[in-house]
Amino acid sequence: MAELPDLWDVNISDWSNDSATSRFAPEGHQEQYIAFVKSLTSKPVVGVGRYTSPDAMVSAVRRGVLDLIGAARPSIADPFLPDKIRRGRLGAIRECIGCNICVATDPRGLPIRCTQNPTMGEEWRRGWHPERIAPAAKPVDVMVVGAGPAGLEAARALGQRGHHVQLLDARPEVGGRVIREALLPGLGPWRRVVEWRRGAIAELPDVEVFPASPMSAQDVLDSDARHVVVATGATWRRDGRGRSTGLPVAGHEQPDVFTPDDVLDCLESGQWRIPAGRVVIYDDDHYVIGGLIAELLAGRGHEVEVITPAPLISQWTQFTLEQERIERRLRDVGVQIHTRTTVQSIERDHVVVADVIDGGIDELPRASVVLVADRSPRTDLHDELLPALATGELSTLQLIGDADAPGLIAQAVFSGHRAAQQFGEAVDPDEVEFLREV
Ligand SMILES: Cc1cc2nc3c(=O)[nH]c(=O)nc-3n(C[C@H](O)[C@H](O)[C@H](O)COP(=O)(O)O)c2cc1C
Ligand code: SF4
């Protein structure tokens, strides 16, 4: 059939292979199959494989792998990708991070979301353009406290609108949860959420960034800021309350019971605090973090058991097409998985677990425990500033991102972008804030 079609579009099904995430497949991961078809035909060949970098694209064409680059997710993350390449604006490309949040929302009938591009799916509904944003009618000084995904995006988009922005963060490096989570196995590309925004902010004349600048409410009030956006993020709960466990887990306050924040602190500082021996991970979050911590700890020589009340490990990652790959990887590194299992209590040297169907009790020996449960929004600064809003000392005060509602990085970026788009507008909470087809 080599010469039969006018063009070959080579793609290896199913969708979980075609749209593999960056954690499991590198850029150009289908090249061996595309190159095989190219070797048989003189007709043009197009292929996909999360081509985000112009270097990889040029290399694939020069190596004779294909003639035309297909880019689905890279074009979702940056619809102006070809235009930026044409104009040589390579640094301006907002590269897809390969997280598949776009995939997760699309077939479920939800408005599509993209971690990198908060305007995705909102072009018509809200009139948001991926590159342009309405200039501020009256530029003002805005202080954004917290430079995680929400704060970075809010500061960037407010700056693009022409406001004078001060972006502050308590930590020595901007990026918040993203740079921490990107330390987990395979999540390195997620850093692009921070890198692109840091680069975009550097181009803006009126956005100043101050890392290592913890702010108290008094510090904020002592400054000239009259418009404040609080993006202080969230903290993983220590008591084990999660999606299905509504009460604190008995025994959670013992030593050697950790949260994902503790594990990320170890990774960041290089000081490993998890004692040698068996770790029991309780995953009542169901997205990637529980499985990633299991993979990490197994890689560091721990015996690892993961328990989850869900019927599948990392159940929500079915929507990002990763669940089977995650489960396979955990099996490969020797992690024991107990599904439909919940924690009854944490004892000194074991965890009492219960089968969620028949209530059967079992005991799992443990040296340590990691509770992957809910996250609590950090609202202290916002709450302490609220009275200043009432007295008129502050003109506006907004709470955004995980500090408002802990969720996906995509939701934090969206929240930051929306805060910038709606800045200065009176939003009627009783009105639907986007267009609907009637
Ligand atoms: C949100 C989303 C929706 C998609 N919908 C379709 C579809 O309806 N039909 C199809 O053949 N491929 C669909 N795809 C697959 C893409 O066309 C493409 O083959 C795949 O994402 C791999 O290319 P990429 O690495 O450039 O993203 C979709 C991909 C995404 C991310
Ligand atoms: S949601 Fe993630 S995978 Fe999809 S286009 Fe955006 S960055 Fe890429």
C-alpha cells in the first residue's frame, strides 16, 4: 500500500500510547515506527510524539524520519508554536509538559484545560486569547504574595496588562509546589510551568520578583500595596484525612509518620529522614503523588507497600492514560499494592488496615508511614489581611490557586490567569461568567 495514499499519518494506538505522558515516553517516542513507514514510501509522512522543541523537530526531518511534524498537545500548550518558530522567537514557546490534563478533561465532557495554557478552551467562552490580553484601563501597583503556579501566572498576566507588579515568595527560588514536585521520578518536564513564566516575566518591564521574602500581614500593610493577591499554596495534611477518610487516622501523630511535603523536603535538602526499612504508603489522594513516592522510596532501597481505598492504584490517572503504566512500574520495582484497603490505625511497628468491602482486618509491619491525603489551603495571610479590606486600608484582596482551593497545577495556573483577567472588575457571583450556547 506504500504509494496508495496521498499522505501517511503514522500513529501507534491506543490513545495511551499515542498520547503517552512525558513521565513514560520521551519526545519523538514513535520515531522507529514512523521511520519504518517512511522507508517504504515516497509519499509525505507525518508523525506525532509530543514534539515541543524545534531542535527535535528539525532533527527528525533531517534524519529522514518524517516530512511533516504533527503536534497535538504542543499546539494546545502553545497554539502559536509554528508562528514562534517562523519568527525565531524560540524562547517564547510555551512547551507542553506532557501531563495529559488536556486528555483528562476532553473526553469527560468538561471544558478542556491545559496546565501550561490557561486560555485553552476559553477562547470563545471568555474571549481569552493565548497571546494577547486587554491592557489595563488604569495601571496600578499590585503585590502578589506567593510565586507558585498561581502567583507566577497572575503576576505575568497582570504585568502583561500593564500593571506594576511585585511578586514575592518566602522561599529562595520561585516556583512553589512545581519545582518541588518536579524532583519526583519522571516529572522533570513539569518545571517548564515555572521556566516559561520566569522567562516571560523577565521580558516585562514592570514586574519585579523578590524570592526569599516572607511577608507577614504587617509587612504587607507597611508597604505601599493597596492591591494584594495572595497565592500562598497548600500543605499536605498530617492527619490522613483524604477523599474517603473523613476522620483523622488514629496514631498519625507518631514519629516516622510522614507527608508528601516531608518527602519533598528530603529531596530538596538532600537530607534523607525516612528511616531504613518497610514503608507503608496510604494513598487517599488518588492522583500521581502516592505512586511517585512509592517509586521513589523503592528506588532508594525501601520495602514499599501502598494501600488505597480505591479499586486501582493512582485511580485518577486513568483519565491521564497513565494508570496501567504506573501500576506496571510499581510492580517492576517490587512495590506491593493493596487496593480497596483503608487504614484503621497506625501502631508503633505496624499499620492496622481494613478491607473496604468486607471490613476484614489485617496488619502490615512498618518502619515508617507516608500519608498521602488532602491538602489544607494556607489562608493565614489572607485572613489576617481581611480586616484591612474592610477598613479601606487595602483596595482589593484576592485569594487564588491552591490557597483558595487545592487542586491540580492546571487549576492553580487557571486561577492565577483568571485573577489577572478579571482584575479591577466587579464579578457578580450570581452571574455565569462565560458565554453559553443557548
Ligand atoms: C485533548 C486531545 C484530544 C484528542 N482527540 C483526538 C481525536 O479526536 N482523534 C484522534 O485521532 N486523535 C486525537 N488525539 C490524539 C492526537 O491527535 C495525537 O495523535 C496525540 O496527542 C499524539 O500527538 P502529540 O504528542 O503531538 O500530542 C487527541 C489528543 C488530545 C491531547
Ligand atoms: S495539559 Fe499538559 S499534556 Fe496537555 S497540552 Fe497542556 S501541558 Fe501538554
